[in-house]
Amino acid sequence: MDLGKPIASGNTAEIYLLHNMVVKLFRGNVLPNEAVHEASKQTFVYSSGLPVPKVFDVTKIGSRQAIMMEYIKGKTLGERLIAKELPLDEVISLTVEEQQRLHNVTIHSSDLEQMKEKLKRQINAADQLEQLKKTKLLQLLEEIADGDKLCHGDFHLFNLIAANNRMAIIDWVDASVGDIHADVYRSYLLYSQYSQEIAEKYLFYYCKASGLSRRDIFKWAPIIVAARLSENVASEDEERLLNIIYENER
């Protein structure tokens, strides 16, 4: 199958456009069930009524896993910001509005992964941390109350597509059910990697719209940062992450 050139590329997959469908073609180093895992999450979220691309099929192209899904024509909010089509404040306001919409979804079933279980797995896999530090972080995680809300896990400007007067939310591989404070801190952390101004503006807008406090959000800082370490993202500064963890020691 000739897919042509990818229209986007990430750490785990390349994105192609084929016959008005999106093909997410995973790299060879992902887990054997990665496509099924992600597709099931996206299908579950789609069934909740949120604006996400519909999954058509999970298949293999050559030896690589692939997801075939609905194509949402439009630009991401990140692209529109870079192109100066929208001002920063409007983009952040739209982002917060969409994130609050999904945070209002309560999950009553076990169809979605529990956030705490996901974070435990990631912290244990963070080879940059000593076992004693992992133990302390896991104890801190146990002390925090469980949540029952839908959390995206990778919510940022480039995972929101503005199309036909609606917003589509993409990339649901990290979705889980848990505490929205953790999901907000995760977004803050991702923004702060590139711009502290955007990170602070995002947090200000979210707290103002939701009534959440910065203090309660930052309780999650060492846990979310430790989980981020396990992802081994090439563009991320490990020293920065380790500093955040140790700065937030109790």
C-alpha cells in the first residue's frame, strides 16, 4: 500500500492521509497491542459524544500496526497561533473551554484505564529515579484521592483541530479516568517545556474558569513529572524534570 508522504510525525507514529481517511502508522518499536489499545480508548471517548475522530479499523500495513480513522480537515490551534491567525489569549481560552468539556465527563465503567494505575506503571519504569525516590512518589500517589473524570493525558494546542466551526480533540493514547488536577498539571508541564508564558497563562485561565486552585494542581507535580521521565522524550530536558521532582519534595 502506497501511503505517500506523512502529513505529520511523532515519537510513536506517522500520520498519513489516504482516500479522505487518516492512517496512523505506528513505528516498529511500540508494544504489539498499541494500536488496539489506543483505538479502544478513542472509540470509548467517541461514544461519550465528545468531538473526536471516529475509528474505522485497526489493521497492519506490512509489519506495522495502523489505525484507520476519520479525517478532520482543519488546522490545529497551535498551527493557527504560529501563523498569527489567532491571538494567544483567544487560543488559550478555546483550549481551556474544550478541556473543561471533557473534564465534565464522569466515567462509571472500567472501559478506560485508571489514571493511578497508569502513573504507577510509569513511575516504576522511570530508570532515572532511585528506588527510594520511586517508593516515596508511589506513597504520595496512594495518599491522593481517586478521581472519576475523563482525562486526556496529552492535552495541548497541537491536539486540537479547529474545523467547520467546531473543535476536534485528537491523540487519545494517554487517556484515563482520574483526577482533573493531574490532567491540568500535565498540560501545564507540556507548555512549560516550550514557553513559561504560555504555561502560566493557560493555568491562570483554567483556574479562573474552573475554580480549581494552583496549590491543588501542583500537588500532582512530582508524580506527573516522574511519569513524564519514563517516556524518554528526546526533546524533553531530563535535568529540568528531575529538578521539579526534588524541588517539590515534602
